[in-house]
Amino acid sequence: MIRVNLVKAEKKEIEETILPDTAKFNKKKAPLGNILLVLAVVVVGALAYLQKTGLDTERALLEEARAEKIKLQPVGAKLDLVEQQKAFLEKKIGLINGLKARQGGAVRIMEEISQDLPDWVWLTEASLRPQGLELKGRALTNIQISDFMRNLEKSGLFENVGLVGSTQRTTGANSYLEFTLTAGVAAPAVPRPLVPQPAAKGVQTTEAR
């Protein structure tokens, strides 16, 4: 008696019908992976090209900046020299102005002192310091020294005039007093601004047109 295995045949047919679909899927999957790989390579290449282009541009700009700097070096040196000369001249002008101001003040002080000296009073030394004026001189009497101090205070140029001391000296048959005075130099007076006075009653004022 002959038997036919129908179960196995059906199984074989089922496998034959499934296997072709799986093979088709694998065939479709392989090209898609290749496409993605190619795209990745293209993107990486594009990025590398862009980066190289940017680096070349930066290098070109850097070279241009270096060349421009080399060209401008003489100009910068000249500008530095001009600035140094300007600073030197400004300093020199400041010193000259300061000396002029001090010289003018000293001349005015000496002129005022010479005008305030009474008869038979003469100076032997005058020192102008930041803290004030110191005068040394000789006089015949203490009254003359007092007159000199009073004249200095009345001048308006000096303040806080004080007598440090006086000593009797004798040279041969002549006797005199050696004295030392101190005084502060008053600050110059600032002129007051003119204030318009109100018009008197009964007087009509007209504006100039």
C-alpha cells in the first residue's frame, strides 16, 4: 500500500511561498542602506569643504591684516613720536606758565614790601615758602618795626603778620634791632558780581530799543 505525506508537502509549499517575500525585502533593504551611506559621505565631504573654505578665508584675512600692519608700522612710529613731542611741549608750557605766575606773584610781593617799609627800616632777607612769608631785617626802634607790621596788614596782600623776635645788636658805635617777621599771603579777592539796583520811586525807566 502506498502512502502520501500530504502534511510535509503543504509545509514545503508554505515555505516556498514565504521565502521569496523575505528575499525581496532583503533586496529592497540593501539599496536603502547604501543610499544612506552615500548621503552621509556627501554630507561629511560638504562639511569638510566648507570648513576648509572658511579656514582659507580666515588665513587670507589674517595675511591681509599682517600686511596692513607692516604698512602702518612707520605711521604708528610717527604718531608715537608726535605724541611724545606734544607731551613734552605741554609739560614745558606748564612749567613756563607756573614760573611766570610765581614770578609775577613774587614781584608784586616785593613791590608791596618795599612800599610798606618805614624810614630807617631795611630788609636783609625775604623768603617765600608755601606756608607763608618770612622777613628778616634791621630797624632802629621797636616802633619802626610795629609801623612796618601795620603797613603790611593794611596793604591787603598779607595777613596774620607776626613778630617772631627782635634782638639788640651793636656794631661799633651804632646800635640797631635785628627782627624776624612772618606773614601769610592773602588770596586774591574775587570781584563781586554787579547787582542791578532797583529804580527809584517816581523815576520811569525806558528800555532801549
